[in-house]
Amino acid sequence: MPPPADIVKVAIEWPGANAQLIEMDQKRPLSSIIREVCDGWSLSGSEQFALRYADGPQLYITEQSRGDIKNGTILRLAISPARAARQLLERIQSHGIDARLEALKELAKLSADPTFAAEFLNMEGIGTLARLVESGTHFGEMLAFTLTAFLELMDHGIVSWDLISLSFIKQIAGYVNQPMVDVSILQRSLAILESMVLNSHSLYHRVAQEITVGQLIGHLSNQEIQTYAIALINALFLKAPEDRRQEEYTNPLEQHLTEMASTLAQKHLRSIILNHVIRGNRPIKAEMAHQLYVLQVLTFNLLEERMMTKMDPNDQAQRDIIFELRRIAFDGESDPTGTEKRKAMYTKDYKMLGFTNHVNPAMDFTQTPPGMLALDNMLYLARVHQDTYIRIVLENSSREDKHECPFGRCAIQLTRMLCEILQVGELPNEGCNDYHPMFFTHDRAWEEFFCVCIQLLNKTWKEMRATAEDFNKVMQVVREQITRALAMKPSSIDQLKNKLRGLSYSEILRLRQSERMSQDDFQSPPIIELRERIQPEILELIKQQRLNRLCEGSCFRKLGNRRRQEKFWFCRLSLNHKVLHYGDLDESPQGEVPFELLSDKIPVSDIKSVLTGKDCPHMKEKSALKQNKEVLELAFSVLYDPDETLNFVAPNKYEYCIWTDGLCALLGREMGSDLTRSDLDTLISMEMKLRLLDLENITIPEAPPPVPKEPSSYNFTYNYS
């Protein structure tokens, strides 16, 4: 007979004594259980003791967290959080250097525990740590442990960052600005400054006055701290007031980080990131990829103001830009002297330029998005790539077969499309790593991207032999060409051009046909019957592949308040498919993690269901800011007895489909992800084609006339040519 659900069997350790094996009644008060354990070792003052996990982070167990204890867990009797906090506070204020170092080392480890942190903060321990830093008398390991403890304690959100003094900020900024500082101290200092900026509006201004771009650029060549430096740049950029982001300064390396627009456009910063980060000699980890993605998004978001600015038809300076476009395209033609003749000629020229409103083309730029951003792109093309601009305009303006490509209308709609593809104006998604290396290879990457794409649009228009009625169809094809090319992650603008050359209109048609074949295949009754016969064995094949992947396991990132200190955990299925093993890791593994390193487990027989998306408990708990579409689409949870959950956020869509499908297969339920449907269609199509090819190659021997029988319900004639 199985034990009651409220009883868990655990082992409890105490230094120098044999472990106690007890059946813990989860309905009994925790204090009563601790008293009983203390009595077993003849320890008095049970109220001075608490239980902690013996493995992993070794967190304290409270009435709120005791439900996480599983059968077979090893616990440890330890002094209570309040007593530990009081003792450590006394020791870090002692005069003995060795005693203080050991105390700070232990404090740095314990500070991640929310129960201990609450007790330590209630004793105003954070003020003691701040004073130790402000004194400037701590160096090396002692300072590193002090900063680590400070950061961990503040990360719990119990104490407001607004209470931090200016002298503390100056001291931390000083570590960042000093040329020779230990890497561990630099990492923690940059992380503390990042948290200040992200969590306090008032501290943002103070930090921004202490740190300059040039000082942070110097750290980008150090691979140990470059992630922290870029994270701080992103935090300051994200929190910068709108007017500050757009200001221009003459010496960008000496300016403060409140003036970000000119900074991020500077060749020096971009080239440092490109050469020392993107093209460095180390692979880019998930956290760095995320920071590069954030930097890319924030850089493109500088375009939002122009994207949402309508053109004022009465603004002469703005109208002069349109005149400039006309002048560059038709420079060789002299203006007529009469006003009416000039007006008629301008109208004709604006029509040749492809504007929708030939009389007043300024009206074409009154829709937002793309607003004035489209005009900016067109002027950049006309001035920087003048030959290309003139060729596109004249090539189409001279045609009289209704196949001309309207440059103005195309440029406006293309700008809008590129803004949608690159999500200009949207905040970065938590957990997204989708950065494009090519945007870090050019000082005017956005404009160059537009110039490549407008040439693609003109080329595709000719390949489709399109007319004005086909405008939307052409734009759909161009969108597909661009998104497919971006998915290949070209490393430079030139490589993007090469990718797009391989994605001609005929190639897009071929890809569409191939994908349609894998989805639709042939709809004749014999093919449908063959498909239905093949499907079960293909599904079983996919199921085994999913389960094999679960046995290999995957690494998941823990979502927290900070991204700079990345925490991971690993989960894998036992080889007999009966147990899910999981446990925390210090860093992302390079390969398979042995079962022995995964301290926790869940019997598959205890799993009740799998939840996805917004139904997951950890998605309901998150703030509205963090509940973005990206994370929701990657979230899933395992519900198991008794009413417990194991929460996941997959690193990407592929892992999400693998795990949700594999868990459904374990529970005997239908695998319904997009990946399974795609794999099923692809494998069935391949198998069907192989079988049909085998039929084609069969030599049928002569045979006597068949015995007459009932006619078949259908006739199958297939042309193999």
C-alpha cells in the first residue's frame, strides 16, 4: 500500500552524527518536525535551527516552500536564517581579516536564499555592505564577495534601489573606470550599475553622469566582461529619455551615456563589437546573443520617430527633398521658363518617379508608418548610390508597356515592410537571441539594407512581368525573399546580396511548390489511402525520435530579474522512459549531462498533464511587462501528483515542439505541434514517392487472364513522366 500523499520520506544530516531517516508529515508544523529532529540528536533550543536542502543551492525550507520536498530528498539541519544572519553580520564587522573574508564568502553564497536575505536585510545588513564598499579599503577576493552578496541581496526586490547613496555609485563607477581591476570585481560592478539603471529612474541619471561610452568601449575587448559592458549600454539606452537619445555630440567617446543616438552610430563602437564580439575567437553564448539582439532592436528603434512623423506638405524644407530626388533623376533636362510649363513638367516627372500623387507627392508621405522614414531612405539611395537610383528611375520611366515599376510607391511600401520585419518601435523580447550580424558591419546598415531590397524589388518586378494591378503580389514575393534571406543569417551586406540572388522569383515558386507538395501531395483516392496506411508507422517513427531526444536531454535557462547572471537547469528522460531527471547547472553544458548530476526526478507515472502558453503557472505569475508573445510561445509546464508543477521555457521553437510532443507521447496523447505536422507531411511524402518509384520500376511478368471479379471502387492511373 503506497504511503499517504502528505507523507514524504527524507534523510536529515547533522555534522558528526548519523543521518536520521524520517517520514515527514507535511500537515505537521515545520517547527514541530525540527524539534523532533533536534531531540533525536539531543540538541536544545530547536527554535534556533532550520532545515535546508543538502544538495544544489541548499535553500532554507519554509512553510511556503516545504511542498517542494520529494521522497528521497536529503536535508540538512542548520542554524536558523535569523541566527545565521546575525552571526555573519557580526563577523563581517570584526577586525580579523581572515574571519571577515570567510564571513563574506559565506554571505555571498547564502544571499541567494530569499529566506536568509529577508532576515539579513531586516538587520540593515545592506547598509553595512554599502559602507564597506564606500570605505574603499577592501580589495581582491574580499571586495568581490562583498559585491556579490550586495547584488544577490538587492536582486530579491525587498529593499529599494533608490536608497543607494551617491558615494556608493561613485565608488562602483570608479572600479569600472580604473584600468587595472580584477575581472570578478568588474563583472559585479557592471552588473550592479545595470541593476541600478533598470530599477531606478533617479539612479539612471546618476550612473549616466559617472560612466562614458569610451570607458565601456575599452572593456569590450575583454571577453570575460564584454557581455556585462554591452548589457549596461543596453540598460542605459533603454532608460534614456527620448530627447536624450536623439541628441548629437561632436566627441562621442567623451559624452555621457544619456546621448545614445550618435554613440550607437559611431564606427568605433560598432567596429569594436563586430571585431571583438561577433567575430571574436569564442562562440557567442545565449546571453551575449540576447544582448546583441537587444542592442540591434534599440538601434532600430531610433528610427521610430521618423517612421511616425507625417510629412507637412507646406514645409518647404521637406518639399525641397522631393525636389532633390527629381533633380538627381532628371538633372540633364533644363527647366522651362513658364510657370505653367514648369508645373506640368514637374507633374510628369513625379509620375515618372512613381509617386501616387503626381501633383503634390508630399501627400504620399502623410501615412504613418512609414512617414518621413521612407523619404529618408529614398534620399540616401539617390545621394549615396546615385547610379543605381538613376538607373531604376529611368529604366522604368521610359517603359510604355504598363510594366513599369513605380519607384516612389515601391520605396514607401518597402520601408513599411522592412519596419514590420525588423519590428521597429517594439521593445526587445525577453529570451530572444535573434540578432543579425550584418547590421553590425556598416555604419548605415538600415539604409544599406533598404538599398539592397529596393533593387531586389525592381528585379523581382521585372521577373514577374508585373503591372500596377500586381503590386501587392510583388510585395508578398519580396517579403518572402527578404525573410528567407534573413533566416540564413548573412554575415555582411554583400552576403545578403548573394543570398537574395539565389532567391529569384522562379526559385520562390519552386520552394512554394515543394512545400505545397509536402503539405498537399496528391489528392486522388489511391494516394489518400496510401497516406492513411503509411501514417501510423511514420507517427511511431516521429514518436521514437521525440523520446530519444528527451533521453538526450536539454538545457533550459531560468528566467529571473537579471539577465547578466545566467542560470541554467537540465532535464532528461531516463532510458527506460519511466523517470524525468532534472537539476540546476552552473553554466550551459556543452554536451549530455549524466543522470548522477541531476538531483531531482519525477516518475512519469505521476505526470497528469502538460500545459502550454498562458495556461502555465509561471506565465500567470509574471508581470505584464514580461508576458511577451515570445516567452508565452515557448512556455510549458508538467503537472504531476500531488498538484505540483515543473515549469519550462524552451530556448527556441524547435526544442519547445520536441519537448511538448515527447511529453504528450509519454502520456499516450496526440502529438500536435507544428513541427510534428511538418515532419509527418515531409516523411509521408518521401515514403510515398519512394514507394511509387518502386512501383514504376517493377517488371510485371506475363500472366494468364485474371478471373473476372467485382470492379474496384476506383481506378488508379498515375503518370510518372
